[in-house]
Amino acid sequence: FFEMDELGGALPTEIGKLTKSTIMELAVLDLNGEIPSELGMLSNLEKLHLQGVAWDGTMPQEICSLSLGSELWTDMEISRCRCCIL
């Protein structure tokens, strides 16, 4: 389980090294920038919560390739997130 309530700035690409993570709560943080495609390397993820952050760009295809189903939570516009369930 990964949750940080004081994380700010751009999400580092090194987050892709947390390969044993099963749940990642990155919601309502003071983050900015793009969602790192390296999150798609976390094949053990069962839940990924990204809502409440003003992300730039689009949802990386690598994240869309994960088997998260309804456990990918974001408030990103559907035009920027083709794999999101709103």
C-alpha cells in the first residue's frame, strides 16, 4: 500500500520502481505535471487513485494496459483518458 499526504510537485519517474505495490493513492495531493508512464510498470497494482490532481497531458497507454478495471480512479476528462471509467 502506498499513500503519501505531503507529496508535491511532479511525480518522479522512479515511482515505477515500486514494483511490489498493490494499491497506490495519489489523490488530492499537490502534484502537477504529467502522469509518469512508469506507473504502467507496476503490474501488481490492483488499485490506482489519481483523482483531485490537475494532471497535464493524457493518461499514458502503459497505465491503460494494467488490469485495473474499475479501480482506476481519476477525474481526468474522458478525451484525455481513453481507458478511464467515469
